[in-house]
Amino acid sequence: MAVEERDEGPFLLDVVALLTDCSAPRLARGQVGTVVEELGDNTVLVEFSDDQGQAYAVAPCARSQLLVLHYVPEPV
């Protein structure tokens, strides 16, 4: 099975962490969220939730401000 290259990311439903503070909803660097909508080539909408799944912030974020998190190793 071929591995799909992901040049432009993050993508819809990726789990991401903020690389910088986000002043609008007072989010700090390192906070984890999920991409819920692609707003354009450079911007995605990220939902930030607590441990019980309750959303506490939804914010547009530049793709360059996000790090995609991986819970299993990438296939070789």
C-alpha cells in the first residue's frame, strides 16, 4: 500500500497543538485541538475541548501555527 504524501497540512480532523499563543480566545502555546473546518489554503478552524469533550474555544488558526500530533508511528 502506498503512503500518501501530505505536503499541506494540517487537514480536517487532525489533532494539532498550537506553536504560538493565540490572543483572541486566550489560548496558550501547546494547547491541543482538532481541525474542524478548512477555511482556506492557509487557515483552518480548530476546536479546543476539555478532557470531557466540552468545547471551550473555537478559533481560526494559520496552518503554520500548528503542529500535527501523531499517536502511532508513521508507516515506512
